[in-house]
Amino acid sequence: MGRIAYVNGRYVPHDRAQVHIEDRGYQFADGVYEVIAVHKGMLVDADPHLDRLDRSLRELRIDQPMSRRALMAVIRELLRRNGIRQGIVYMQVTRGVARRDHPFPKVSVPALVMTASRKPPPDLSVLETGKKAVTVPDIRWGRCDIKTVGLLPNVLAKQHARTSGAYEAWMVDAQGNVTEGSSTNAWIVTREGQLVTRPTGNEILSGITRASVMDLVKREGIDFVERPFTAEEAKQAREAFITSATSYVLPIVQIDDAVIGNGKPGTIARTLLQAYLAHMEGAGASR
């Protein structure tokens, strides 16, 4: 059986799923999205993801497409129909269909689409090798805290990383500070052994995996601070890594031409990855 998608109240074959040409998400990027990891048939950090979806909708003044309970029922049914045990659920809510005009329509019905796909967990051999990141100017708008579908700057950054032979692009603001990765949050461990990540604000997305890892940092008793850090400081760090729902905790061993530490994943990244894997099996999992 082929993949099944959910489109505005109907479960349909993935290859025949359609939205209207005047959906405002298509024409204006007037919509938001969330991605939830599925691990062994369980949703990872589902409530925090849906809380962030609610916040994004409020910030753009888009109505809820349905209740939390109904949304969870759709997610579970979509996973069942697709037989997903390991993968992701993608959900997108737009302001809906209206005549093309910049102001909000006087009347609109939010459009909800959802897909589920298989995706293997990250290869843990990365703990022996790590990944490379490159830096790019951050050219995004001023409300990166809203998880909108307007991702063209992120796409360009990620493509630059790929063509540069890197896994991720770290975006750098006008002050020379790292904001975040094109689809991840960025972390470093200073030469003195302090873990650092940028504080949340309008400049970055408040990552759900980031928040879970911060809880694990506190539990592990790791010296930690939230503050901006420059790309140059990152290149001189003892360790660097990224976090996201699909990358988990992934070590970065090179930024541009600079080798990080001894060129191998560090102990803090290793510790936090193992702690996060346990979190996925326990407190972070929900049906």
C-alpha cells in the first residue's frame, strides 16, 4: 500500500494529495509547521511541539484548525495507516484559501495538511567521526522564533552546506554571532569546558530538542550558560554540536576550515546524545 496523507479532513493517497492554488501558504508562505520524530512507534516530545505550533499560530493570528485532542487522533491514525514505527510526522497549517491579496481575508478557514514518512535514526558511528559545518550570513527576517513555512533563506544556507561538503550551515548575524543552523540549534563547549548556546529570542527558533537537552544538561550537572557566541569563538572551541528533532545531538568537528578541538566528537556531546536517546525511550515518548 502506498503512502497516505491527510489533507483538510481527508486521508488521501500521497501522490494525489492536493491543495488549492490560492492557498495562502503557497502564495505568501502564510502558514506554520511542525515536525515530530517517531521512535519505536512513539511520538517524541509531542506536547512541546504542539505547544509551539499553538504559539506560532497565535503569533500569525491564524485560527486553530482543530482541538489538540482531535489533532493527536489524526496523527495517530496517519501513523497507523502508513505503518510508521521510526520516522517523522510533518504538519502544516496555513491561513487557508482566499483571493490573492496581501491583507488577511475577512473570512478564512485554516488549511491543515499532514504527512508521515519513514526515517532511520542518525547513524551512531557519527560519534566516531562527527560532521562539518560552514558559516553563512543570516539573511532571514526578524521573527525567526515563529516556525513559518517561509524557509527560502534556510534552504539556500543548507544548499551551500551541501555543495561545500558540509552537513550543516551555521548562520551568522551582523555582529558576527552565530544564531543557529539552517535547521538546527548550535552549541559549543569553550576551552574552559563551559557549554554555551544562544538564548532564545526573535533571532532563533526555540528548538524542542534544544529544550529537552537543556533539561538533560541540568540533570548531568554540566557547567552551562545561555549567551551569544561568535563564529570565531566557535572555531576555537573545545567541542561543538547541533540539536534537532531529526539530528538528535550531532557532533560538529569542523567549522569552515577550522578543526574543532582534536577533530573528534567530544565527551559532552557523547554524554548528551546518550542521555537524549534514553529520554526518547522514556519521559519524551508518548503514544
